[in-house]
Amino acid sequence: MPEDIRAIRIHQNGGPEVLQWEGTTLADPAPDEVQLRHHAIGLNFLEVNFRAGFYKTDMPYIPGNEGAGVITALGDAVKGLNIGDRVAYAGPLGSYSQMRNIKADQLIALPDDVDYQTAAALMFKGFTARYLLRDTFPVGPGHVVLYHAAAGGLGLIFCQWAAALGATVIGTVGSDAKIPLALAHGCRHVINYRTQDFSARIRELTGGQGVDVVYDAVGKDTFEGSLNSLKTRGLWVSFGRASGPPPAVEMSTLAAKGSLYATRPTLFHHINTAQQRRVAAADMFSALQSGAFKVEINQSYPLQDAGTAHADIEARATTGASILVP
């Protein structure tokens, strides 16, 4: 039977105030869907970009791309899943809700030792860290990498995992208060990019060579310094725009700065089939269980306070991962 639920809905683009806590009706799941009751919901800067209108979707909509919970109903064609199963996902919009319907092949079964809160904070960020470390640039011993926003939820996972793979990790943060956190989570060196010329410091730390790869989700504020931090034939990975979009890259600039490479990957091109999601999840959970990284949840908000959560992450007032709790 249809369920009366509450969810965050967006009717127009704007600031955190457009996140409205509303009642709605959830239909029965389609034949290839399951109905899921959320226990925890992940919070990512991607949702800020959708809310602000940088990425387009039909209105009104329920935001959010990541959640964890328990299956409460099955579509007629669903096989291999059962009511009561503990699952999580990173993918289709609609997670800012008490319950939702979602295609069964989007779901990943949770290991017994991974709780809902950890899963909700991990799926999107863990999948992202994995493709950055495994696919975009296979990081290993001897590599020197630069990661911007090293004290954020994704940053803490990435830096720990990169260090466990044998890389030397240099991180940047936006305040001195965040430096100890980044140092405790995989970074060999940490630079406050607001008060220091981080590219000059990178040259000092690397004997003038520069780093093999820069992972940059900050965007406009770190663009020029990122290119200046790379060694000859180094790779600039632009995968976000927290400070605004980076400027267009001139091919001649890449040549002049050392025959640099540049790429703009996105997560969903790396997990767009059920098989890719299963492989990525197995690798991610294996790394978590081995101790390669831990998930730091430093902020938790009631789901109805999603506007406050958005304001906090936009102000860069958070560290580690944040979750919403229905």
C-alpha cells in the first residue's frame, strides 16, 4: 500500500532555505524496485551544486544521492533480495526522505560489521576515493600526490587509503585548525592554502620536482596553484567545484607547464552498471575492513535540518563526514 512519508523537497533553485520539509505519498515499488526505509543518509557537496542549479534536474525533486537502510517491500520481479535486508547505495536522486523506492540493482548488501551510519557516510565518498585511486591514476609506492580539502569527509578517506597504498600524501586545508586532523589521517604534510602559496611549498617539499598527481575538488581557488604543483607530465584531476568552477584550460598552458595531463572524471561513469558497483563495493569494504581507512562522522543532523547542514558545508565549517538522520 502507498506510504505517507516526509521528505526534503526542492521546488526552485537557491540557498539552503529552498530545502523544504514536506509530507508526500510513496507509491508501491515498481516490479524492478524495492522500498527502502532509511536509517541514515549521506551528505555531499554534489547536493549543494544541484540545489544551487549548477546541475539541472526536473522540479520539484527530493535531493540526495546516498543512503543506507532496510528493505521493507519488494517489486514483483526482484530476485536475490529479501524484506529486512540491510543495504546501501550511491546513485539516483531521492535520498533525503524517510523512505524511498529504488531499483534493486542499485543496492549493495552491507557487511555485518558495517553499521548504517558508516555506510551512509561511505558509499559516495568511498566509491569516489576508489575510482580516483584505482582508475584515474593507479596510486602506489613511490608516488607523491596532492589532495585538496584533506580534512573533509572524502579527503580523510582518500588520504588514509592513499597512504596505505604506499603514496606520500600532501594535503591542503582551509584553516590551521584542520591541519592536525589531516595529519592524523594519512597526510605526510599539510598546507593551509588560504595563508600559504601551496605550490611554492610543494616545490620545497619535493626538491623542486612537483607531485605526480593533484586531486582537486575545490576548483577556482586552487586551479592555478594545482597546475604549478605538478611535475613534468603530471596529472591534474578536477572532480569538483566547491569554490566555483575552474577556468577553461588552454592546451598551450598544459604544454608550457611541463606537458601536463588534465581530466575531469565523475563517479557515475565508473559505477554505471551493477557489476561495476559490486566490484567497487567489494574493494571499498575490503579496504575498510583491513584498516586502510576509517570513516570519521563528525556531524549528524536530523533530516528536517538539512538546510542547516547545507549552510555548514558551504561555509566549510565541517570536518570529516556529515550525515542526516530521519
